Amino acid sequence: SIKQKKKGGFLNRFNGSFAGSIASTVATARFNRQIEQKAVSTLHLQIAGFDRIVTRGFSPRDFVEQHGTLLDDIISIAGRQKGSICDFDSSGFVLGFNTTIPSKDHPTKACQTAILIRRKLELLNKSWLESAKDEIHLHMGITTGECFVGNIGSSQSKKPAVFGEPYEVASSFSTLCADLGVDVVIDEETDKRIPHTNKEMYQTRPLDLIRIPKISTTTTYMAIQLLDHLKFEGDEWMYEMQNLARMKKYEPCVEAFQAFQRGDIEESLKIIAKYQESHPEEDEQLVRMKRLFSQCKDKQVTFKIILNEAKTRPTNFGISYESIFDFGAAAKSGESFIANSGVNVPWDKDDVDSDEFIDPF
């Protein structure tokens, strides 16, 4: 029995030492993954209509060739802006800024990357059309905020990754792009941190305020369209008046949305009408904004009422996002008008989780 006790004591000590060794190895492996929380900018890119492309549009050979060319150009552009690829598959890519390469102006780098990708894609599509190949279009979402950055996986198989709330919002923004018919949407934090001066300006305007069910049932996120990047240097100061006019082109759109947020719908509609007089060309987003504001006016629904409704209305977790304008009429008449189509859809709180619930998107 004494030998058994000694043997048992040895085994216990061995097992304890072995377990401690494993714990130490696991801790080291976790440390090597270098997961850290930091402020980053993420750029989600989705290929528009990917399912249609691979089933009806492209030949497999053409798609593989064009997809590879596009990815090479995207990685090259991102690299020049201190960005790195965090994830990709056949239908999209994720780029990170201030992830592996330090960058203080990462929001600007992310937006500049999106602008350069847009311009490069225009050239690629032109050459593809000349070769009797189909075009590829991208939808891009950009956000800035605190994320977890590092490697995920195991010691045998791992990859760099970014994850957190801003990452998920950027993904929803890329989906929103497809629904609104625009190519780049950024968040409010990114818009605050990019240049808006007389010498350099990223032209932006608000499009919508959305709720993302899988992130929060009460938080709303401002969706802002990234239009263009203007920068003037050297003797271009001689054309200051023309430059300022170009830079301020979309300011009335911003002012109209701000007036709506203040509850002054009449003023917002006047600003839009005045803008349309001086810019007769068709602007789908401005037409959409005017229609939504007019619906709110007709139903006597203010921005404050819409926000309150968005915070209290049951959530449909089966959709990527919800526009706050979907909640507008519900506060008054128990029905919701759809932000993208303008179709009135009956809304019943008892049926919100049923199979018959109408997905507006």
C-alpha cells in the first residue's frame, strides 16, 4: 500500500506537471496569436449580384480570370494605402487599415482606397467590355472604431482577422449599397475623421439611419454616401470659386437631412427643391430622400417619433438591417412604409415573428 501511495503520489505530481505544461503551451499559443483591441478602419467589398454572375452571366474561365485580376489590383491599391487583406472569398473581400501596419489616418486611407478601387474598376470594366466580357461591380462599406485584431485558428492553420461591432456594421453597409444603388457607404465616425477643407475634401452626404438587429435592437447607425475626393494644389488656387462650387455641390443634401433631424420637414423639402432647380440632372438618392420626407410630412411623423419607434418596435432578426423610415408610419397608424420602395405594408406586433412577416429588402 505504501508503494501504491508513492506511485500514486508520483503520478499525481506527474499529471499536475503535465497539465501545467499543457496550460503553459496553450497560453503561449494564445499569446502568439497577438489578439489586441485597437482603433481600425475596415472596408468590406461585395461583388454585386454574385449569385447571378456565377449561374447565368459569366463563363467560369472569364470569371476566374477577372476575379483574379480584380483581387490583385485591390491588394495592390490597399498596400499603397497601408491596408492589408483580412479575409476574402469568391464573392467579396475585407480590408483592414491600422491592423498589421500602423496608420494614424486610417479612416482617410480606407476612403482613398475605395475611391481608387472605384476608378480602377471603371478602367477594368471598359477593357472587359471591349473584349466582349461582362462587367463586375462592387458594393463597399467602410467603418471606423475599436475592433479585435490578430490571428485566428490553430498553430497548423491560421489567418489574420478583424472582428467587432464596426466590422459587422461595415458588412451591413455593403448590403445597404446594393439596395440603394450606390457603391460606397461610410459611417459617421469615418466621415468625421476624413478631410473636409477648401483644399481637400471627401464629398459625402447622409442617406439613411439604420438599425442592425444582430448587433443591437436599439442602436442606430448613420449611413453616409462617399461620392468623390477633390484635392487642389499649386496654381489651382486661381480657380478658387469654381473649386469651391464643386466642393460644396452636395452641401444642400447634408443641410436637408439635418433640417429633417431637427424636425423641420418643411425646410428640408425647400432645400431639396432649390437644389434640384440648380441641378436638373437626375439624382436617385435625392429623389428618394424627397419622397421619404414628403411621406413623413403627410403622416405628420417627425424624426424624433421615428427614433422612438425604432427603439420600441419588435425586431425582425431575419434581415441584415432596417431603415428608420420603415418605422415612420407605424407610430401613427400601425403600418410601415418601406424606405426603398415606398410600398405600404401592414404591421401587426402579434405577427412580427411569424412566417408571414414581410421582409422589405
